[in-house]
Amino acid sequence: MEELKNCPICGSEKHSVFLTCTDHFLTKEKFTIVKCDKCGFTFVNPRPEQSQLAGYYESTEYISHSGTSKGIVNSVYKFIRNYTHKAKLKLVTKYAKGNKILDIGCGSGELLSLFRKIGWETLGIEPNQTAREFAVKQYCINVYEEAHLKEIDDGMMDVISMWHVLEHVSLLNERMQEVKRVLKDDGVLFIAVPNRISFDATHYGEFWAAFDVPRHLYHFTPETMGELIKKHGFAIVSFLPMKFDSFYVSMLSEKYKNGSSNLLKALYTGLKSNIKANSRRHDHSSMIYVIRKK
Ligand SMILES: [Zn+2]
């Protein structure tokens, strides 16, 4: 295990225990999430060494990396994913000033294939070998391992996206620096992450599926995302909610809490989360941050 002495965002040495969570998805191990006393950032600490983390993804059920659809949760996930891919395409094309996109954590490449269809130049980074091979074979997209990020020339990309990726990245600040280097000066960065101040997060507490320890190493709020972005010379241009995430996360959280994905209860909680979320507080279950260089 690796113990972080300093807050990855503000560098403060002082943090307190925020929550103890179980890895409900795979190992049933317990992990502690701490909260920085200074900036309020919450992160898993101590956490598995970087070399050990891959082991926490080794499951046939890890659906973001597989093309299989099994069970109702997976079916709903896939339906929503297709819908949200189209919404993401629309959103990106609205803000982009060019047509070169790098999707970091592109999974099996469905989203990038949509950009390719409309004539964009696409590049994917994906740590999972099976997903990478699927994307290359199925969609003929260039997808590389994470190490390839360093080989991309400076200022190459009009758009960089990380959809539910940053919470998984061990070297958070190094990743932000790389992204800044590769993005054009007038480029746009899209970061989507779960939001731990959402209603569904508070409602499910340690069972909230988006805590997903230790795969999710960081638990952002709009405030701490703002701090991270500022630290790396970026500014948030816009906040957008991901309204389907509350339903999917609630279904999974019900499963972790009560042993079955109680559909009605999950739909009710998901709906309540969206209704209670306030556009000024940006407290939806997951948020998309639209970001530019300062
Ligand atoms: Zn801090």
C-alpha cells in the first residue's frame, strides 16, 4: 500500500478520515477515504501501489471494458451509454474549434467511432488490453496504451476528453500536465467525474456505487475540481449534469446495500437526486466540466 502524505490538490499534510468503504464490486476489502482539512478534497488513503491497481479491474463484469450484456443493470447501462454517446458528440462539437480528438480511457471505442463517422481525426488511450484490441479490430481506431500519451507532440489536440477517467488515475497532477501539454491553446478539455456532494452520494453513503474503492482513487466536488483545474492553468467554462448517472449509480448502490438492484427504489432515488440537484450548486450525481486554458 502507498500512503499519501500530502493532499494531491493543495499539498496540505493534514487530513481526517471521511469514510470507510468496502470494495463491493470485487474484493470486499475495506479502504479509507480521507478528507483534506484545507481544501476538502477526498481521496483513498492509503491506496494500493500503482502496480497493484490493475488487479482490481480483473473481472468479467467490468462492463465499461467489455462488449457483453448480461443482467438488467448491464442492459440499462448499455442503453444509457448509447444515448449519452450521442449527447457527448453533440456537446463536444458545440465547443470544439477543430476536429482532432484524443479520448483518454476510450474503452472499446464506441464514442470515438461516432467522431470518426463525422470525419474527425481520432486517437484513443486505453489501459485495458481487451478493450484496446476490440476498438482497433471493430472500429479501426488508433488506440494505444497510457505510455503513448508522452509520445504525442505538444499542442496537437483540439479536444481532449476524459469521461469518468480522472478518478482512476494514480498520478493525478502528472496527468493534468500531460493533458495541458498536448492540448492546443484554444483547445477544449472535457472531464466527467462522479460528484460526492450529490443527493444519491449522501443517501447511499458507504454503499454509493461511485465511491467504487479502490478503483476510484479521488472523489471530486465542483469546488475541488475547480481547485485542481486552476492549479494547472485551466478554467472551467461550463458545468453540465449527467442526469442518467443518478439512476445507474442508484441501481448499483441498491445492489451493494440490499443484495439486489431494487429497480423501483433505485429509480425513485435517481429521480429524487436529479430533482434535488441545483443548477447553481452543480450537485448532480455526475458532472461534466468543460475546460479551457487560461
Ligand atoms: Zn487539499
